[in-house]
Amino acid sequence: MESLSSLYHNDLLSNQNYIPLSFDYEKLVILKMLDFLPMTSIVMSCNRVITKKISTILGNELSIHTILYFRLPPGSTSIIHIDKNLDSPETFRSIFALNLPLMNCNKTLMNWYAKNSLDLDADTFVGPNGTSTPSISTDKVTCIDNTYYNKPVIVKINDWHSVENQSTTDVAQFISLRFVEPIEQVIKVFGEL
């Protein structure tokens, strides 16, 4: 019989875009550490030192490939994109991320999309790590699913998605952890479903 995490892994790959988790973590300690990052854009890639410190704070023993730190201004929405490096597709091909809300995220919504036509071409933009990333305009897609960042959540990142801050007053802050290990290991380490 398949384990619970394997069933969720298969669902995430085929027809599920997110898996909410339940665990506690030191939001304010992580935020204080991130204060030292120079905020040159809405999303910043954490360096290896900060990544290791956050991993330690979380009590994590898994290998983290990247941590992205987001500060979404009120009323802002990201470009619809797929987390993929078009310049070097084999560099890192994670299908998921673990997103952790830090501050003002109850009105932060992640949306997933389907292309309106299979033959539509995608555009590109420069992602947070300086890589060419696929993007697509809103008129070429239809929203098919969404979830709010009101708890830790594993999210599908290898399909069209965007994140919006629906608050009109607060900057939303969260981090997105991308792991080397498979999703089953992340679920096992970070808590109960």
C-alpha cells in the first residue's frame, strides 16, 4: 500500500496545486534575519549564509537549493510564470516549493492557470536569480485554482502561477524554500497534513 505522502506526491504532480501543512516556526526571528538583505526588488534570492541560518531555525536537515524572500507591496501581482531556468533547464527542476508566510499574508493569494490554447507562445522575463524565466500574459490563460498563504503550504511551481497581495495597506512578506530532496521527505520533516 502506498504511503500517505506518496499519494499526495502523485496528486501534486497530476492534479493538485498545493498541500497545506501545519507546523510552528519562528516568523519574527526569520524576518529579523532578512532585514539585512538589501531589497533591490520585490523578490530576492537569499545567499548561502542566510539559507543555512533559516534552515537551522526551522530545525531542517534537508538540502535547500534556494530560498526566495518576497516583499509584495499592497495591491501588487506578480507576472504569471513557471519557475524554470530557460537558459539552463537542467540546472534545477523542482516541481514544488514550501512557502512560509512571515507577515501580512492572510490576503496573499497564489493562483494557478491553464493556457487558453495549446499553441500560444510564452514570453520571458529575468527571474530573481538572473535567469530567463517563462511568462505569459493574463489574456492567454484562465485561472483554475488558488489558495491563500494563511499557513505553511507546499505549492506547485512547475506550472503557470502568480502571487497577488490583495491587501490595500500592508506589505506581504513570505519565503519560498526550494529543496533538493523529494516532496515526501519535505512533508515528513515539516509536519502533519
